[in-house]
Amino acid sequence: MPVEVMQISQSGECEAERIARGLRRKDLTLVRELVERYQYRLVRYLMFLTARRECVEDWAQETWVRVLDRGRQYDGRSRFETWLFSIARNLAIDDLRRRQNVSLEEARNEPLDLTSPFVTAARNEEAARLASALGGLEPIYREALLLRFHEDLSLQEISHLVGAPIPTVASRIRRGLERLRLHWKSAS
Amino acid sequence: MAGEARISGIAPQDALWLRSHVADCAECAQYEEEVEGVVRGLRSFAFDIDPAMNQRILNAAAGRVRQPMPARWWALAAAVVLVVAAVPVYKGVRDARREKADALLMEEVESRVWRVVPVAMEPLTQSQPEGSK
């Protein structure tokens, strides 16, 4: 078992280094491979973080452009997805902050997406039971839950990604989980 | 502890204790079942994405990579033009300087000759009257 774990971590490390080398060279073949491998996870992360389906494609595209532009900043010492998500996170938060400054008149002209993306993304009964509660949950809780239970990141990795101390991250997961559990209980 | 086991993990001996406790405690067993249900539910969300999205993203990325190439070529061409134009200008300036320096030197030589020759001829001019005496 420990040997298996070691092999996985070693291959993971090599993979990160390979990605770092390719990004330094702005290798388009590698970028194509990365887009194919991580695009769905990136979209899912942005969806959990913001619940703004109408903006996600633009953010995803801009994230990949930034990955190319700032490829030299990725040193291959951490998992690629944590670096990718941190770029996407900063970009989405900045954009949402900018959008809050638009006038009400301008905001009225923006198309509104009234259906929660979680309702349409619920693929079974268990997900359907959580969908409405998930839509009402604060983004920081949704983000923490996704990173812990979907992406299987450690608390340390999540802490590094979101820029919050480990106890804060643990607290967000605990609170988010508890809120969903109470909803789950009442729904059943 | 059932929640902590899911969030940050617990020590193996605590996990063993939790297992035996949950087997006996209906309340904790229900709590654990609810937490597991939430985690399973979270993992069941699947978002539809436009299949053409990847291609659009790759096109944007490719455009970004190709963009700096013309700029590089322009910079290289500008450098070559600069060097080609600078060589004759440098040569012209160098030749003009040389001509000026030569002219100055000639002037200096001539002025020295005119100054030095009369001085050199002074003993001759002084000894002539004695000789003539």
C-alpha cells in the first residue's frame, strides 16, 4: 500500500514538472491536452464557485489564455489543478466585482439565468435533493465542499488555493456540510 | 467525529472506535448516513458543456501564442535595418573626422614649419654680419 501511494505521488510530481516545462515553452500540444483533461473540472469549479452559468465559458476561456500567458509562474511543485483553479478564482471574483459596479440600467439589460445550474446538473435523486439547497449556499461553502469532496484536495491545498487558513477552510466545509445535511434530513 | 472523519480524516484508532460506536448508536449511525448521502449527492452533479467550447478555447489560445511572433519579426527586421543604415553613417562620420583631423594636422605642421624655420635660421642671420666683417 505505501509503495502504491509513493508511485502515485512520484508520477504526479513528474506530471506536474512536465506540465511546467511545456507551459514555459508555450507548447500548444500540451495546452490542447490540458484543455481536454481539465476543462470539465474547471467549468464545474467555476459553476460551484459562482453559480453563473452564463459567464462560465468566458471565464474558462480567459483562464486558459492566462495559463498560457503566465505559464512561467507555474513551477510544477503543486498540482496543476490548484494553480488552474486559483487563476480561475481570481478572474471570476474580479469580474463579478466589476459587474457589481455597473449601473442598474445596464444590469437590467443583462440576460438573467433564473434556473439554478445545480437543478439542471442534478443527475440522480440524491443530487436533486441537494440542488436547491446548494443554490442557496454561500459560494465560499460550495467552493470548499467541491474542492474537498469532488476534487479530493487536502485541507492544505484548499487553504493555499483560497488563501485562507486551514482552520477556516475546515470550518467552511463543516458548516456547508451541516447546512446540506439539515436540508437533506428535512427533504427526506 | 463522523463529520471530522469526512472533512480532515481521523487517526486509525479513532476510526476503529467510530466504527464500533456507530454500530451501537442509532443517532450517530443516522448522522453518518446523512453525511454520506450529502457527499454522494455532491458527487452526482454533472454539468453539460458545449462540445465546441474546447475548440473555441484552443483557437483563442493558439491566437495568443501566434500573436507575439510578428512582433518578434518586426523587432528583428528593425534591428537589421538599423545596423544596415548605421554602417554607412558611421563610415561617413569617421571619414569626415579623419579629413578634419588631417586638415588640422597639416595646418599645425605648416604653422610649425613657418615658426621653426625662421628660428632655425636665426644663427645664420646672426653669423652673416660677423662673417661679412
